[in-house]
Amino acid sequence: MQQMGVVYNWNELYRSRGTRDMKDKLLLVIFLFAAQISVLAAEKSQEKYHGKPATAHTIAFNKAHAARLNFADRRAFAYNRKGLIARLDAETSAILHDGFKFIGDQTPDTVNPSLYRQARLNQEANGLYEVTDGIYQVRGTDLSNMTLIRGETGWILYDVLLTREAAVKSLKFALENLPEGRDLPVTAMIYSHSHADHFGGARGIADQYPDIVVYGPEDLTREIVDESVLAGNAMSRRAVYQYGATLETGDTGIVDAALGKGLSKGTITYVKPDHTILREGGLTSIEVDGLEMVFLNTPGAEAPAEMVTYIPSLGALWTAELTYHGMHNIYTLRGAKVRDSLAWSKHINTMLETWGDEVEVLFASHSSPVWGNSEIREFLRLQRDNYGVLHNQTMRLANNGVVLQDIGDAIQEFIPGSIYDSWHTNGYHGTYSHNARGVYNLYLGYFDMNPANLNPLPSREEAAKFVAYMGGGDAVVKRAAEDFERGEYRFVATALNKVVMSDPANDAARQLLADTYEQLGYQSEGAGWRNIYLTAAQELRIGISTSTLRSGSEDLLREMNIGTLFDFLAIRVDSKIAEKLGRVSLNVTNTTNDKHYYVELSNGNLNNIEVNKLHKADASLAISREDFGSLLLGTVQLPQLLENGSATLSGDKTALGKIFSTLVQFDSQFEIVPVPPENQVAN
């Protein structure tokens, strides 16, 4: 275990009874970070951060952008207001909505006018709404919507928000205000897909209704516990930027999260489905609490495990997260496996072909519904064609030699006016720029075949050489200041980043780079782009604000198989330390399902494989999945389990300790933009 440059001898720690807790705590930290099972939270730095005003160039840029927008189209606002039953009360409004009360009718100079319109649209969604007979939604309490569908004996919940706390309060608000069935129980819960804002509140519902029946798409649980594991620490740090976790809400900070106002705070939980909707066979018709529902799996697009649903008796189509009032991410800025925009387009086309002639209302995980068959067909066609154009034009350009760095700009020229003029295809979450680069990367990777880009110097060495070539840091800052005054922010950012990277103590360069990022943020239509630029500006000025992942969720941790957990341990192994230990082997038996794993440390690498029988090994550990989960959560200690017979450990008792002695602890606040050493963390 390594922290702040100190390597701890895990074997020595393990032999001391007083420090065995440290092992359990280490495991807890490791696996909670790995599973990404927490809500992003932030400790605000004591130094208050305030953004600067928009420059004349930014004001002019935003006004020119506004002139190209179709503000006369107000349909989304009408959809947003339709069916309102009750505005959020004080308790539910406080979850999220109240933090954005500054949103008004006038667009500030410091916000892209298209993004501000989206912020107004999402801010208006705050209450209980009727979608159609027997279908209701709570909007404005989380990033996603909570949907209630009337069954024969109770309520079916479709997607249950991000956190237990938001789900409990939102359901309570709904049951107090529904025009029917206020005393009915929740009989079923359906997850549309494997992202946390659609299942995280599950335990809050299931605890109230223990007889609830849960449904989800094939491979849901595996995708939930596996996604983001190996890159968990890097994703967490990057997510601080994408979601602006350390920024204040306001005209110079966060204004919106594209899919909704923002993320609720609390605990992400999970209840494993009782019934899985299989992919094979196409459409799957199931009666859920007396209501016929037709499910279609749509893997490989917005989520690796996802499904859409049609309710024939109501002519109602649930599109999960394949559609919302905006363009989604093909490449997610925080980092994730690139999504398949062609598959995405084809899934929407399947919906059109299958239900397009009969659907009368379309509702989804985010944004408001769309009503009327002709309106829905137009909506789906534009959504389909947006992802199709993104894919096809990117690959057309790539096949004509346009390279990765250029393709984000090049594709802008080929977006048809019919798509550009439609609000619900605009880039609030995904943008054409970074999505096109995601498509390129999916097919062709990072290398553009220019030999100059094949083996460049490491970033800091390259920066130092660039600055030297340009005449030194002071010369670059002087020229950058002149370009800044001309509003040439994109290249100023590139040039000054080289200076600050080569010399973090250059305060003039750092401050001007912060000013530059800030103006680029004010011009950004994408919410993630805005947050990334503004967070970078903040860290350049005041240092890294402490940000953490907080969770107490046992649900997801207990669903991770032992092989996945050891895969994550493998990326924490310091190969130089491990190499000195030679070969160490371990059998691990999950006594819950009698599955065996052979774990081997050799040649500086930690391997594991599921096997049919125990191998010859230095040691063997047998433990139930439940006890293993409790061990990792720190609620029990291994000596307790060994003493009461719940677990057994035979062979070399130091083998496990040797493996753990090679582990290093990730820096959860690693540097993204260069800041001086004395400003690494703002306290």
C-alpha cells in the first residue's frame, strides 16, 4: 500500500492484530472506488471562487450564436407544462430544484444562449405530471424522471432516480398528490438500463414494499458492477470536471446538467431484478401487475444493457435514454467505452418501424413526453437521423483523410439544417465535436497515421521544448495576451497550457490561461464543456478543491464477482514490488455458489481465472459471497470469520498479505491542469 510516497509493508501490518482493521478499510476504499457506486460530492474550498465577467468577444459570440437559433419553436416548453398536477412542495423542491432559482428569462452574458434555454426548460420541470391515463411522472427532483404506471393492484415504477433519498421523497410526494390510487402499494419496479440515475433509489422503494417484483434487461447486473471498475479512480476525478462538482450554481458556474438540472445527493443502492428481459427472440411481451408490456432490448447504444417498452393498451412508448430533448454522448467526457452511434440510430429506427403507426405518447427517462402520432414520428425520425448523420458523416470524412483532431470541426459543416434547427438534437450533453471524435476513435483509434504523432515526447517534455522554441514563457504570455484581446481563445489555451505545463510557477501564464478557459466555458453550448472549462479555471486560480466519492451502498458491492474484484486489484499492483516477491498463488472459493478462482502473482502481474477445481497453491481461502462483501465493507474482520468458521484459510498464511503488499493507493485528486506545488489542494 502506497500513500504520499510511502510504501507500507502489508505483511507486517497483517501480522499485527491491532492493524488488521487497516486491511479491511483498504479493501473498502478500493472496492467502493472501483464500483463507482457513489454520488459525486465535493468539499468546497474555503477560498470562495467567483467567475469574471464575459468579455466583449464572448458577448458577441453568444449573440451571433443566438441569432442562428430557432427561438420561435416553443413546443418543448408546452410539452413541459402539459399535464401538471402539483408543483414540488418544499421538501421535494429542496432536493435539487431550489439550487437553480437564479435561472430567469434573460440570458446572462456568461452563458451560451442555447444552453441557457435548456437550463430554463429543465428548471420548469418541477412537479407531478400526468403523461396519459394511468401514467404519471415526478420531474425536477433528480437528473432523471420517476415514472408511475397504474397496474391492476398497485403502481409500477419505471426508473427510480439516482439516490435512495430522492426516490423516497419523490414517491411520497407523488402518492400525496396523485388523482387516483394514493393508497395503493408499489407492486413492481422496472429498470430501463445500467446507469445509476435509473436504479440508485431502488432500496428506498423496496424497503417500503418488500413484496415488490423487479424487472430489468439482460446483463443489467453484470454491466452495473463491471462498468467503470478498471478506470474507476480516473473516471471519478474526471467526473469532477464534467459535472462541475466543485463549482457553485450561478451565472458564472453551473447552470444545467443537460439531461436535467443536476444530481441528487445521497446513497446509490440496488435491488437485483427478479425477472430478466432476454435479448434473444426480439420483442418480449410480459404482463406486469395485469398490464401488458412489450420490451425490446437495445444494447450497445446509450448503455450496454438497456431496453425500451411499449404499452399497447395505452399507445405509450417508453424510450428509456435513447431519446431526450437534446443530443446524447457517444463519447462521455468523464471517460467510458465509446458508444455505437450506428446501433443507436438503428434501435430508434426499430421503434419507428415497430410502433410508429400506433404510438400516441412517447415518454422517457429524461425530459418531457411528446404527444400525438405525427409529432412522435417526427421526433423519432430526427433523433434517429441525428445519430445516423453523426456516424455516417464522421466515417465519410475519415475515409477522405480527415484526421481525429480535425474531424470535430469538419463535421459541423455537414449537419443538415432540418436537424440543426430542431432543439431536441442540439449538443447539450453530447456535442458534434467530441461525439465525432468518439466515432472516429471507435473505428480508427487515437493515431491519425501522421508519423509526427506516432511517438511524441511525454507531455511535459514536449511542453518545455515548445516553449523554448517559442522564445520562452514570457514571450508566449505576451503574444497570448494580444491574442486574448482579439478573442482567439482556442489557440491561446493551447499555447498557454504549454507554458504552465513546463513552468507551473508562472503566475501570469496561469492566470491568463484561467481567464481563457473561463471565456471558452461561457461560450460552450454543452453543459459538460462549460463545467470542464470553468473547473479548470477554478483549479488554476485557487488549486484543487477536495472532492470525494461518498457511499454506503452494500447492494452493488455484493453483486461483484470475485474475479472482477481481483481484476481491479491487478491494476493496483506495483510491478516493481511484485517482481521481487516472485510467484505467489492463492485459491479462492466462493462457498455461496461453490465457484473457484485461482489467483496468481507472477512476473509482476496479478492474474485470476475461474476454474473447475482447486489448483495446487500457496494458500486457499474459502468464504461466502455475503461474508466477502461484509469483509470488504468493513462490517466484519477476517479473523472473526476464521474463528467462527464462516471462512477458512489454509496453507501459507502470509500469501494473501504478500499479494496485498504490492498494492498502491490511487491519488483521487491527481492534477489535470498544471498548478503550482503550493496550490495542489485548496483546504
